[in-house]
Amino acid sequence: MTDHVHVHGGGGAPPVQGKMTPAWKLLATLFVAGAAAGLLVVAVYRATLPAIQKAAAAKVNGAVREVLKAPAKWDTLYVVKNALTAKLPEGADPQEYQKAYVGQDASGKRMGIAVVGEGPGFQEIMQLMIGFDPATGTLIGIKVLDQKETPGLGDKIENDPSFMAQFVTRIAPVVGVKGRAGSPPNQVQTITGATISSRAVIKLVNATVARWQELMQRYDKGGTP
């Protein structure tokens, strides 16, 4: 009787695995790609920065003209060490300093100052350009520069012209009332359905006027803190 021998084995040679890419090569590739992307972002930023700055300056200039009722000219004062000055330190970048725009009429008489105020709204930080007479605290005009309040409600602080218009000739600190504003020279009517945003504007106006009024008074007396 013949013995049968069964041989068990694979049908061919085992597959050859590819070589693993060293980790350092992967890291190097990622580093190069990241550096290239970063350089591209910087290049785009530098290329567009002049246009961005020009647009921002035009926006500010337009807002100053609006809230000061078209002054003949204005001078710029800077906050340095909690005091106003017309001249910055040697080599200082004007963009890094808070500013007051001092408006003048054709005869050179001061009409008021325009300053930017920033503070929390209902949603996020809001930004206003505020024009007022630092001698009396009388408001000349207010313009919204930036706000992200609730569409259809809180954004009425910008989209409802009658709200901002009522601040003109009011004397800070302003008080918000729900009903029709009365005869007191410091009352304004809040917006129905947007009371929080309205009061945020009022609070920001009062805080901004108080701060800059003090700075201007010190500047007029000699500029010392």
C-alpha cells in the first residue's frame, strides 16, 4: 500500500512589505509645507495691508466729519501715559495709540472732539465714534463703527436713524427711558425689543465721554496727568 505524503504550504512567496517612511521625513515635509503656507499668508497680508489701512483711515475720517458736523479741519491728539499730547515719542507708531480728533471751524475755534469708544453690547464688543463738547459734555453726534447685535432687534442701534439722532444736543451722562424721552437734557428713549443693546450704547457713551472729558480738561490746563 502506497503512502501518500501531503505537503502543506503557501502557494507562493510571501509578499514583500514596502519600506516605512522615517518619521523625521514626515515631520520635515510638514514643517516645509507649514513654513510655505505661513510665508504665503505673510506675503498676502503685507500686500493687502496698505489697502486695508487706507480703507480704515477713510472710514475714520468719514465718521469724524459726520459726528462733528463737517469741521473745517481737525488736529489729532494721542494718549501717552494717560495724558494727551500732540507729539508722539520718537519712532512711535501712531496706529498703536488711542486718539482724539479735535475739530475746528473755519475761524480755528474748537467745535468739539471725536473719539472712538469700545464696550460690550448684547452680543459682542461694539464700537462707536462719539463727537462731543468736552467743556460741557454736550453730544454733537454718534456713529456706529462696528456692532454685531441681533439682526432685526439689537442692530436697530445702527439701522434706526432716529435712535442715534436723539443723542444730539443731549448732555452726558445720558439716561435711557422706556417711554418717550421728556424735557430733561440728558434723556433718550431706548428701543423697544432691544433695551439691552440700547442701554449698552448709553453706558458706552457715558463712559467714553467721562474719560475723554477728563483727559481734555487736563490737556487744556497743561497736559499733566
